[in-house]
Amino acid sequence: MSFDSFLGNEKAVRTVRDMLARGRVPGSMLFTGPEGVGKKTLAMMLSKALNCAEPGAEGSDFCGECDRCRRADDFLASGAEDAARRREIKDAHRRVEGLVYFDIQLIEPLTRYILIEQIRQLRATAYNQPFHLPRRVFIIDQAQAIHWQAADLLLKVLEEPPATTTLILICPQAYELRSTIRSRCFTLQFAPVEETVIERILGEERGFTKPQQALAARVVQGSIARAQTFDLNDFLLRRKPWLDFLDLVARPRSRPLAPGEWKTLFDTTKSLVTDSGGAEQTLKVGSGILQDLMQVIEEEKSPRVTHVDLVPRLKAWSQALGMAGIEKLAAGIEDIYRQQIRNANQQLSLDSLASNLLSSATGP
Ligand SMILES: [Zn+2]
């Protein structure tokens, strides 16, 4: 293992390696940026590099094989196991009973929050010498979930971390943290992973074809984690009724629906609203298509769309609907999915939205 195996965010990796080479890794750091781009992975790699017995010629890497690297892996695995076990405990007090922190420790929310006891334990441990490794590293994942009562306790450690301790906070949006916490940390900003890297993962790890890679890379929006779990078949199944729906409602005035097509339209609206269990995802796919339609109107020459395989159809639909029609559709669909909570007749609403669009069709 080595930093070379880290995918994407080359600038962040370079910064970390530079600091390691100069022997100047800040005691308090904040890794921030979108979900699924490897913030936690890089923090865990850094925790090894800070301890590795074979850190490479420049002292800026880790081997993944020496006793210390292995020990770090064991600590991380044991910490994750312990957290999973604790999350199962119903009684809130017993959940934090007898916390023990290893030299390398991943700290995650045990409830909705990272609790005051967790930060108290961090403090108590941080001021002692590490037991097995030269450096102690605490990685606090989802730092935005630190309970407000615990924030003050943490501040004091962040302000002056003990010489043998490194703290790494992880959080998607830096502004979600108090400015007092932020200002005490060296911030390392992560970016969405480049599409070429995502496409490579989709090809190599998932066996996607080139066209599938192009579509999926847009859908997962630079997240390696999402690329690794993206269910293309499910996505296409959810998308299909939207395409049928648009084929029927987004048409020029000169081509009104034939009587038989109304039946098809009602079948389509039915399949869009009867999807139990995944209504949220179906809606998300639909809104994605609507965004593409707007994009096609706004950026006529080279629209950057998610549904890259549908460009000619997107163009035809957006032309037929016009911006007003697209906006009407977007608002209508939002409403219909909101009605779900009230058990209203969603299909009826979708049907009337469809006929409304058809009667106000623009164009020749
Ligand atoms: Zn090593």
C-alpha cells in the first residue's frame, strides 16, 4: 500500500505528502469536501504514514506492511467494530460506558451526535503517551455532528494538541462547523473526483461499457463511493416511465395525442406513482431529467447534461415544452410527490398535469 493507490484529489494528496516530507504535519486538521471522495481514506492513510517504519525515501509515504502499519489497521478495524456494537445498545448511557481509545482511533457519531463522553475520552487519552505507536491519531468523522456541549471541550485540544497527537476532523461542508473550531485547524479541501477517474473505476471495478461509464459518471457526480455502488439497472428501470411520459406530453401542438395514446399515458403515470419503496429515487431521476431539459435550453451549443445518452430526445422535448412548460412540469411533479404524505390521489394529479401540458403545447 502507498499513497499512490489513492484515487483522485491529487492536490490534497500532494499537500499531505509535502507536509510529511518536511516533518511538519499540523496537529489539528480539517478534511472537507463532497461525500464519497476519500476524505476518510486519506485520513487513515495519513495515520499510517505518521507511524510507518518504512515511509519511503522522502519519508512521505507508508508501506502498509510493517508492524506499525498493521497495528494501525487493527486499531481502525477494532474501533469500527466497537462503534457498530455500541450503536446497537438502546440505553444511551450504557452506549458510552467504558470507552477505550486506541493509538489510532476513528471517532464517529454513536447517536445523531458525537457525544460529550466521546470527546471527554479523546481528551483524557490525548494527553497520555501513545501505547504502541510513536504518534496517536484521532480521526473524527462527521465532525458536524459533534454535540454542542462537546465542542468547547474539543476546542481546548485543537488549540494546543499534545506533541504526540494529531487530530483530523472530517466534514462535508466546513461552514457546518463553528468558526472557532474551523479557525484552529489546517483545512485541506477535497474536490469532486474527475470524471476520467470515475469512469476508470466504473470500467475496471464494475465492468461498465463506455456508454454506461459516461452516463454513470455524470449521475454519481464525482463520488467514488457512489461509483462503487451505483445500480445502473435500477436507475434505468426508474428512468423508463419518465421517458415514456415525456414522449407523450412533450410534443408539438401539431401532433396531439391519438385516442389510444391516452391509455398509454395513464399507464405511464400509474407506473410513476405506484412505485412503492423507492418513490424518492424515482422522483430524483425525474428531477434530473428536468434539470437536463433546462440545461439544454440555456446552453444550446454544448449543454452539460446528466443523461448523456438522451441528448437528441432532450432537445426535442425541451423544444416542445419550452421553459414555461418545463417549469410547470417541475412544480407539478414536486407537488405530486409531496402529496404522498397526505395519501392524495397522485395519479389523478399527474394525469391532470399531463393534460394541462398537452393543452398548452407550444410550437408548430
Ligand atoms: Zn509501514
